[in-house]
Amino acid sequence: MIELDNVAYSYGNDSLFSDVTLHLAPGSFHFLTGPSGSGKSTLLKLCYMELMPTDGIMSVFGKDVTTMARDDVARTRRRIGVVHQECQFLDHMPLAENLALPLTVSGRDEGAHVDNLDELMGWVGLSRRAEALPPQLSGGERQRAALARAVIMDPEVLIADEPTGNVDWEMSLRLLQLMVELNRMGKTIVIATHDLNLIRAAKSQVSVRVLRIAGGKLRLAGAEL
């Protein structure tokens, strides 16, 4: 699905990480941990092709990313949902319209997806906030909205960068439960987090692989997690 083989990434002459080998299989659930500045966000950006590796081989859905034209990259990205660390919405548009934006950008008929949008907003507990403007949302509501927007195109992979970093523990568990449900539906999940309690909570529900990036290398994390 997403495969990295001895991949490296450098900023100028500074190497952030090297020799990273990773295979994200269909239906798998991964956590990515590591200290600040170790390259977690950069590794995720490689996985959804916002960045390209400076060395090594990387393929997404069986295609070598270095051979893909810009339009191919754009089409392939639609198969990957992303929850960014900082949620960004268009503040002048109601929440429902913000969530439907990926459909608009992709050229899909929004009218044909109204029922799906309503169902999705109900799934994340935001049905009553459909007409609310983003500045009126709480931190937890914004994170749930970001998750809904990431999955509205029915992606095969969901990548989330610190999705619970700005919410309390109760909301963190609620967000985790939504992602566990997605995984049980066959979605591949990758979450970057500092929260070891979140990882432990996930391990009690699904089969989880925990990776740690530090010192420029990616390794399996210890069993003590």
C-alpha cells in the first residue's frame, strides 16, 4: 500500500533521517512516536506525498512516486485522508460546507453525497453543528470535524499528525474510538503521537504496531508500551 525502502530525507545538507524502511499493509494500525524534531511530521508528509524522499525508493499503491506526474500524485492523494496537527478551515463557511470541500475540489457531485455527509456528521457527533462557523467550534469539535473531512472521500489510508494533542483525555478517547472503527472497516491508520496512554488504550482494542523515530532512524518501539 505505502512502502519505503531505505528512504532518506534531507533539508539542504542536513539529514533528518536515513535508511527508513516501512511497509503499511492494508488494514494495519500504526503509531509513530519520537521526540520533537525527530522527523515524525516529515515522515508522514512523505507517506501522503507532500514531500518526496531525497534518497531510497518509495511506492504508493504500487507506483514509484518518482515516476508519477503531478496529476497522478493528485489523484493518488484522494485515496489518503490526512488530519493535520493544526486544523485549518474556512472561517466564513458553515461547518457542513467546509466538510464538503474535498468533494468540490475533486469535481464530485456534492448533491449526490448529501446523505453521506449527514451520516458522516452524525458519526462524529456534529449533526447539530452543521451551520456553525469554525470559530464557534470547541477544540474537540474542530478535531472531530477534521477527521470527518479527512474521510469524506472514503480513503483507504488515514494519516493523523498529533490528532489528540489539543484536547482532553475524554475527547482523545472519543477520537481514538472513531479511528478504531475506521480500522475495523479495513482502513489503514497511521497516527503520530507523544501520548503513550493513547497507544495503550488502542492496544486494548486492535492489533497495533508502534514505531519510534529518533536519531535519524526508524525502529519498532519497545514492548513496555
